[in-house]
Amino acid sequence: MYDVAVVGAGINGCSAAYEFVQEGKNVIVFDKEGIASGGSGAAGAFISPKFSKAGELKEIIEEAFVYSMEYYETNFKHFFTKAQLLHIAKDEAEGESLRVFKAKTTLKLKKPNEELLESLTQSAKEQEYVSLDAGVVNAKEICQKMIAGAKFVSLDVQELVWEDGYWLINESYAARELILATGAYKTIIKEPYIGLRGVWGHRIDVKSKLKNPYSIHQFVSIAPSSDGIIAIGATHNVHYHPQTAKEPYDVKAGREELLEKAARTVKLDAVEVVADYTGLRSGSHDYMPLLGSLVLSKETLECCEKSIRVKKPDFGEFLYYPHLYMINGSGGYGFVLAPYLAKMLKEQILRGKEISPRLSPARFFARWVKKS
Ligand SMILES: Cc1cc2nc3c(=O)[nH]c(=O)nc-3n(C[C@H](O)[C@H](O)[C@H](O)COP(=O)(O)OP(=O)(O)OC[C@H]3O[C@@H](n4cnc5c(N)ncnc54)[C@H](O)[C@@H]3O)c2cc1C
């Protein structure tokens, strides 16, 4: 019997597992494909803020950015590289957002140096940009390290049964608390209000003569070079989904697109692709993450449908799955958000601290009831 079971060994599941291991809990982690085999293994894993004008998503990502920079530096410094980030506007509209961002931000901005500007194309140089100290994590290795104190089992979790005060998983493992961190892949709990969108991404490692000590983001994300290798990645393909597609993903076309977009920003030369990584990132319909308990929709409708429909719903009235939680929907900021969300989740499970209703999956239940 385990204290905590986590399904999904991406950055969300591994960050959650790490929190509980640090508290001395007996933790088991399951993944059907292996550690960091989903979106997390494909990610460039840049730790950066969101460069928009305003909004709650920008705010939560900024808080998480400050938290995660220190968290990775303190706990996983061998898997974390601090690197100056240069974010260049794609067009005039984004340029305007960056101007507002720069005018309002409390983050410390930096000037990019001449050497960096030299490696940019002329059109990139002409755009508005913002630069600050940020970081990159080594995605796969950090996930492995995070769950080193937990038991890892390679298992496709299909069946979850709540029985006598614990969760029985595939009839083989038992745990008191269950955390679902399954990313954009098929949900195990079938609840009609949970709708996560998967966006397909592709990252390539290329050999290049370009010596780039910076993270550069414009049409794609370009990582600092390490031993002559530069990682280039993007998640932008909303049409391809590995679980529903009729044709396999066209890796060659994906490579060409990434290289063409990177070449709009930096002067890349003598490029040879040495590795490809692909995966889905999952986003919610309002772009905010999903964190916390899941509503039992059938039972809650039976007890309180009227009050959900007529007034501002009180999430405290809903009925929830016992000891079951979700951490998901981090969009393109999974590595920024995961440590911050995992800490909140732990505080709720162990110490009863409330999670903001803006992050609670219950918000989607309330919307679903009103719509249907
Ligand atoms: C190309 C690319 C670039 C990105 N760049 C960045 C970036 O620079 N910075 C950033 O912060 N974020 C970035 N992201 C987004 C980030 O990768 C995601 O937000 C993050 O990986 C989500 O992590 P997760 O743990 O929720 O999901 P995942 O990493 O997808 O993990 C879910 C895991 O659950 C497992 N699973 C699913 N169902 C089951 C089941 N039934 N039983 C057992 N296991 C199951 C899957 O095998 C998978 O390993 C990028 C994403 C991509 C694809």
C-alpha cells in the first residue's frame, strides 16, 4: 500500500511525486511509455515568463517563473542552465505587447550584448524584443532525478477503483491518494466536463557552427548551444494527434519547418539534424492549468443541479472523487508551472490549504452544467 500514486511521469507527475517524497511519503509513479515520454520529453524546457500585456495567465506564469528559477537552481542545479533569454516579437502586434510588458514588468530586464545581436538576421534585429535572465532544464534527466526516491512502474493504467479507503490501480497496486498527471493523452476518468486540447510539438537537435549562449524565442525556440548542438523546437501543430491520426507524423516536413523558421531569426549554418523529439502538450479551454480534486458530475447533478444553474456556483457544494486529484493543462509552460502547482497540490492534500477556484477543474464542471 502506497501513500501516494501518480499516473504519468511527465514534469507534472514527477514534480508532484518529488513533493511527497520530500515529505517522507511512500510514492509510486506509473507511466505507460517511460519517464518523460510524452510532451515533457519533447520540450525545449525553457523556463521563461509569459511576455504578454496583462491577464491572470500572465500573472500565474510570472509567479511560477520566479518560483521555478529558484527551485531548479536550489534542488536540481546539475540539470538546470541559467541562460539569458531574448524574446523577439513575431510581428508588430506582438511588438506592441512587448512594449507594454517592458513598461510594466517588475522583472529585471537585461540588454542583449553585441555578440548576440550579430548572430541575428536583419529582420529579427528590426523587431521589438525583451531580454532577461531565464533558464533551461534538461527535461528527461530532471524527471528521472525527481522520482529517484519513488518507485517507478511501467504500466498503462486503465482501471481505478475506490475501495475501503484506498485506490486500487489495475487490480494490482493500492494507494491512499491518487494524482492524475496524464497530459494530453486519453483521460482515465471519463468526466464530460474535462476537455483538454493536445497541441503537437517537435524539437530537433542540430549540429551547427553557430555558437549561441542564449535562449532565443521568436517563431520557434532556439536553445543555447552545448557541445556544438543547438535544440530548436515549437508546439504549433493543432491538427496532428498521435491517438487519432490516420497517417504517421511527417518528421521530414516538421524538420524543414523548424529550420526554416529558425533561419528567419538567426544565421544558422552547416546544419545537420541529429535527433528528433515529438510529443503533445495539453491546454485547457481557458488556458489556465487544472489543479485539484475532480467533481463527480453525476452525483453532483443529482444533489444540486438547481443551485448550480441558478446562482454563482459554490464549488464547496459539489461532490468530489475521494482522494483523487489532477495536475494538467499547463500549455507551453509545463516546466515553468509544474514545481509551483505541485507545491500547491501537496499543501492541499497534506495540510488542507485551498487551491484557487481559478485553477480548480470544478470551474469546467460548472460551465458544462450551465451549457448543457
Ligand atoms: C516541442 C515542445 C516544446 C515545449 N517547450 C516548452 C518549454 O520550453 N517550456 C515549458 O515550460 N514547456 C514547454 N512545452 C510544454 C511542456 O512540455 C508541457 O506543458 C509539459 O510537458 C506537460 O507535462 P505533463 O506532465 O502534464 O504531460 P506529459 O509530459 O505529456 O506526461 C504525461 C505522461 O502520462 C503518461 N500517461 C498518459 N496516460 C497514461 C496511462 N493511462 N497510464 C500510464 N501513463 C499514462 C504518458 O505516457 C506521459 O508520459 C513544450 C512542449 C513541446 C511538445
